Amino acid sequence: MKVGVIGAGSVGAACLMALVLRGSARELVVVDRTPARAKAVATDIRYGTPLGSRVDLVEGEYEDLAGAGLVMITAGINEKTGGATDRGDPEGRLKLLDKNADIYRDIVPRIVKAAPDAVLLVVTDPPDPLADLTRTLAGHDAVLSTGTWLDSLRFRTHIAGKLDVSPDSVEAQILGEHGTSEVFVWSGVRVAGVPLPELLRSRKTNEAEFRDSVEQAVRYANIAIIEGNNASQYGIGIVSARIAEAVLRDEDLAVPIGAFSNDYGLTLSLPGVIGRRGLRAFFPPALSPQERELLDRSVAALKRAGQRLSKTS
């Protein structure tokens, strides 16, 4: 099992570390436009690999991706560098699209030439419209976006923290865009199978205040992290490694995942099943009328981004 990682910056390095610690793949190749950086990151992590699962981690060129089952693309301008850290800016991560699209136009054809059968995992922000661009450049549909899986984990974690339970006990999803228009599916939140409103009533907790507090923390979690550490990297690294495992092991794992939807005509996150060739199927989500409206708004925001991108192609 072989995984490629394009980009050895903060996110790429975090993805590599997570892949190594989780034992996600037998072979790892990191490629960066600055070969010295790729070598330094690979060497640093490689010194610790004797303490974990057997893995061959090397720096390489695009041709070294041959035979990879999945290639993560993490290269690009991040939120801080691209000026996407203003909580009041409704565009959010979409502000990074144009510059990162140019980078993808150079990278993706090189990947596909070397590893035509690999599933491509878009990690760079904004991942959803970049995944649509990647599909076009690659000429196939085996393309995933990390989408809102990390957002959903943040959702679960903040709910759990307020209720003093383990996040493992919380079922909660965020769908739509990985960005400011993301949709919190409150109607589906369960804690140990108990609907959240019932639990909050039993605790005499104001549901509206509870929701608002959680949404604020989750929607701008990346900005809060960047303000303290310059980059949001470790959570997405772990999520990306888990996606790689699901693909390489053909797990048919059902999670909120970013992939192309024929119904909507673009990439967004919905409950979906992923395996060896990427998305196997979406599960139509059960949403309240308000959540359905919010999802339509999220789709509209992504469509506007796609239209902007098409004008510059």
C-alpha cells in the first residue's frame, strides 16, 4: 500500500506524521516544489519510524508516485498567508481559490501522469471547488475532498465538552461546504442515541444558547487555531490519514465526505461511503426544512465559486 503526499508544508508534514503514527500505509512518498524541504521532513520523521509500524518514507519526484493507491494534495496558499482569517468575511476559505487553482493546474497533470489509478484526495483550502477542478484536470471521478469530516469531528467534540461526555458518544454531522456556509445538522444530533433536545431539556439548558455557542466555536475553529499557531494542521492530518486507510483497505466507510454529487452538479460534503475507488455512494441525508434551505445556500456559494473559477480557466 502506497500513499503520496504533495506538499511538505505544515499540513503536508502533519499528514505524513499521522500516516506514520497510524500505520496507514507501507510506503510513503513526499513531493515538494522545494526538494530540500521534502528531504528534511521525510528524514526527520523517518528517524522515529523504528518505534512504530514498518514504513518506508522517502522524498521523491512525481514519477516516484507510480503505484500509489492514493495521493494527497496539500500544496497551496494557507489561510494566514492568503488573508482568509477574518471572521467577518463571508467568503472565508474561498478567498484562496484563485491562487490555489493555479497551483493545482500545474500539480494535478503531473500526478495523473505518474499515478493514473490513484484516488486523489484534495486537502488544500478551499477543498470542494479545488476537487471539482481536480476532476476536470485528472479526467476521472476518483477524487475526494476532505470536506466537512473534520468540521463534524469539531462539532462532536464541542457538544461533548459542554455535556461532559466522550465525543465517541456523540453523533453529529456538518454538511455542505467546508467553509463559512457549512450546515450544522442539529436535527440529527444524538448523544448515546438520545436526541439532543431531550437531553438539554432534562438538564434545563437553553437550546438556542447551546447551539449558538457550539456553532461559533466550530465555524471559526480554524481561525482560533491559526491565531495561536499560524496554521491549522494536526486535525486535518489525522482525518486525511483515516481517509487514506478507508481507500487503501476498501473499507466502505460511511462518513461526511466531500465528493462530486450528480444531483447538485458539484463537490460538497454529504454522508457517503468511501472505498478503493473513492466515493461509492452518497446516503441522502434526512434534514429539517431549515437545514435543507441552508444546504441549498451552501450549494449556491460553491456554485458561485465554481463560476468564478471557470472564468479564469
